[in-house]
Amino acid sequence: MRRDVFQAIADPTRREIINLLAGQQLNLNAVADNFDISRPAVSKHIKILTECGLVIIKQQGRERYCRADLKKLEQVAKWTEQYRTFWTSKLDALENFLNEEPIETKTKK
């Protein structure tokens, strides 16, 4: 089952796992050592991240190593960009409106 990337980043623990793996490749035990939750809980989060395509697990001998694949986060960036553009234009319009307000009105407040 493929999950949505937004589902992956909705959970703060999964966001922390992504942050942790963005800078380094770690085995599953090393990932779990960074959290105060059970190893099965960490494994469940890793499974969801893998299903979303944000984490890739590679078997090396007896160890399973995780690494982040952040390309899927481009979907999030594109989605949020439309709202950044919208709010930037609204705030710019508000600034222009406030700058055009007569000076006597500003001083009376």
C-alpha cells in the first residue's frame, strides 16, 4: 500500500526521523536509540515512511540501513508554495493599504 507523503509528515516523530536520516544513513537500532518510544513503534514509523517513499531501507549483511529520499517532499513544497504566494500577495496589499492611509488617521489611533 502506497501512502501519501502528507501522511508521513503529519506525525512529529516521523518528521524527526526524516530530519535524522536527512544527514546520515543509520541502521534501525541507531534510529530507535534517538527516541523515547519502543523499537516496534519506531519500526512502524519507518514502515510508513518507506511506504511513502521518504525512506529507503537497504540490507547490508544482517543490518538494515535507512536513508532519507527527500525527493517526495517536493510535492509538499509545491503544495505549500501556492499558499505562500497567496498570503504574500495579501500581506503586500495590506501593507500598501496601510501606507496609503491618511496621516491624520494614523495619528488619531
